[in-house]
Amino acid sequence: MGDGEPYARGKAELTPPCGVRYLRSSRDGTYGLEATLTWEFTWEGAGNTGGDPPHGTFAATTEVLVQEIQSVNR
């Protein structure tokens, strides 16, 4: 499953690769959401140049208000 992919039978229990499933509304509160991006890479250039740049991680948190959920009845 990916962003924007339509529902297909047999995928209902799969977790999206980049998504969140909320099974209940947050009512009068919110759900905490933390997202983290981590990168790691190396590079090679002409003349036997290259290197390992510093790896990194970026994270952010926010509160999410979930007012409504929808369900599929089978």
C-alpha cells in the first residue's frame, strides 16, 4: 500500500508504509504523533574521491485531533 492507493481486498490489516490508522476519534482530546526521518548515505566521485557524510535524524511531534473515523462493514 502507498499514498493514494485505493482499497483492495486483502489489504485491510496491512499498515501503510507512510501512514497512521486511527481506530477511534479523539473525542475532546488529541492523539500525540511523532514523525522521524533518518538518512544515511555515502558517495563516490571520479579520481577515487568520496566519503561518508554525517548521518542524521530529524524528528517532530504534534497533537492530532481526530473528529471522525470511517469503517468498512464486511
